[in-house]
Amino acid sequence: MSTVAPKRVRARLGLVAVLAAVGLAAPAVIQRGAARSAPTAPTISVLSNRADLISSGEALVAVTLPAGTDPQKVKVRLGNRDVTSQFGLRENGQYEGLVTGLIVGTNTLTAVLPNGATATQKIVNHAAGGPLFSGPQVKPWVCQNGSKDAQCNAPATYSYQYKSSVTGGFQAYDPSNPPSDMATTTTQNGTSVPFIIRQETGYMDRDQYQISVLFQPGKPWTAWNPQPQFVHKLLITHGASCGIDHQSGTAPSTTGDTVGVPGAPGLSSSPGTALGLGFAVMSTALDNAGHNCNLLTEAESLAMAKEHLIDHSGTLRFTIGTGCSGGSLVQQQVGNAYPGVYQGILPQCSFPDAWSTGQQLADYHLTRSYFENPGMWGSGVVWTPTQMAAVEGHPNHGNAIIFDSVYWTALADPTNNCAGVPAASVYNPRAIPAACVARSPTT
């Protein structure tokens, strides 16, 4: 059969193309005989993250309803289960719900209008303990939170702090016994409130996360109706250094120092400043490079914690990272490899990559061996730490010694134990594994 359209049809198609090019609608005569338009369907949007990167069994979802639809008559199903009760027309004017009970794997969410029109959305949920996209998880791994679950899962805990108008610092807050030195703050949207923060600490991706928000105890907060001082912005704090622990750790501070140097100008105050402006401030132990220097799990933990924040606190306009040294390295590498985790970064004491620094550390190790042990290499002159410092321009016995003692041993010496690894599993060059002996050629 010929695939060429009849002459009259070709003429009509040509007219449609011309009209479309100039932005005009086709005349009704050309539409004659066309099938009737189907009822306008709803659309489903997963707000907390990409629909294929959901975790912890819950997701914030919005259903856009066609004009004139009665929200009370919309039905929503998760698989074969009715979850309509989790949705409603919210204070923000949207038909939204926090969908809970997602199974690990693929879930199908369906919205049905009174006229029968439907929309479906596939949601891929991952376990709260991960992984999300990093692949097989590092083993061994030791939970430090008392959890008997191998993924370190544990209920979140909440505490309150307030900013003192006398000291300017954060102190424990007891809602039943308000202090006399309570500071106040005015957020970016002009809301003035007592400077009280709620700090949530929990576990996700086998490690700790922390989220702090300016909060008024006793008042409700939902993702679609957060307390008015929240400006829908997020600051992520990071740690420093570079490490390879095999156990859960502590998330960097979300109220003060972010670099391990209390009082560091311009750094230690940034979380508190952001909280006072109405930002949420978040961190994860896995984004602390001194605890975990793995790019994939750094990004993964941030994506999972951000989703959790959005599910319960509301959508975000943008996310900014801040941190020094290893914290700058996380921001730049994650921002480059996983666009969307941040919309802006504030790297300080910048380390744009780890490999250049790694070569520097290797040079430190080898040159120390040469200068401090000339007998191993032939003739030479022994340099003292003070002489090395004088050449390098550092008064603290030289970066060569400090960096070699700390980082080469911790990161490059396979005989050095990593936190969380049993002593029996540490590499011993004198103990040849039986499997290697079995594969060795005989002579």
C-alpha cells in the first residue's frame, strides 16, 4: 500500500503546517471528522525528589486537577489500596498528600476523577538504610546508635534550642519553662518570631542526619502549610578533612561551627545566621568528608535527607552548600557530578579535587623518607623538622610531617586500621591469604 496521502489530504496537511508555523489555529473544516477530545486528565507530580529516587517509604505528591473538578470526589490509589485519605485540597491551594506505605521497588499511584479520567505515576522507593544510587554498600559497617538493625535504622529524636539575647549563643530550650533572655528574629519574608529552633536527629543511608528549623513549639507544621517563618530555602553544612570510616558517625553541626574550628570568622556563624533568616539547615554524617570521602555516598545521603525534609517541611526554592577544606571538596564534586543537589555553593579553603592533594601527600611521605633517613638512599644530609619548616615557610614543624603523619597513615597505609574494621580484617603483609597461596604458581 502506498504511504503517500491523497491529494486533498496533502493539501489540508500543508495548510495545517503553515497555520501552525504562524501561530494560528486550523479552521474547523479541517478538524471535521476528528475524534472527540478525551476528558481532560489530572497530572501527578512527585515533589520530594525524582520519582525513581524516593526512599523511606513516603513521598510528597501533588495532583493537578482540571478546572471545575470537585476535590472531594477524586480517588487516589496506591496499587490496589485506596490512599485518598492521605490527600486533600490544602492551604496552599494544591491537592496534595504525603503518600506513605510505599514498598521497596516500583509502586503505581493512580488518581481518578469523577468523570473517569485517570493519571498514573510510577514511584520507585528505596529502603531508608539505602542504597539509593551508590550501588553495593561498604562492608563491614558498624552502627554507633545502638540500633540492632544492620542498616542503623532508628526513630528520629527532637530537641529545642533558643538563641540567648545575652550571650548570642544557642542553649537548650524547655517549652514549659521559657527563659528570660530569649532573642527574637525577623526572617526574610518579614515574619518576627522568638528565636527558637527545633533540631531533628535521625538515621538514613546507615548514618546520621540532622535538620534544624526556626520553630514555634505547640504550633502545627505540614509540608503544605509550614509555619510562616519558613522561607523555603536550605543551607547544607559540611565537615572537613578526608576519611574512610566503616561505621556510623555524627552529622556536622547545623547551628554553629562547620569546619571544626570554633569561632572561625565567617564560617562558624553562617548556620545560625541562616536559621534566623528562616532557612532550614541540614547536614549528614556522610557529607562530612573527614568521616566519608566517597563522592557517591556523600551525594546519596544529601539527596535522601533533602527528600525527607521536603516530605515533612515543604518544598524548597533552592539549596546552598557551605563549608571549608574537605567541605569545599564535597560541594564542588557533588555539585559537578549530581546537578540539582545544590543550586548554589559557598566553598571556602577550597579543595576542588582530591587527587592533586593526594599526589602532594605522596610526595611528602617519600621526601620525608629521603631527608630523614639518608642512609637508606646513600649519602645525604639529615634535615630536622625545624629545617623542613623553614624551607616550607610553616612554623609548625612543616606541613610535610603533619600531613604525612595524619593523612598518609590514615588514607594510604593499608596496614592502618579504619574505624569500624575489626582488627582481624586489617591488612597484614606478612600473612598471605590462603586463597592467594592456592593460586600462586609452583616452582
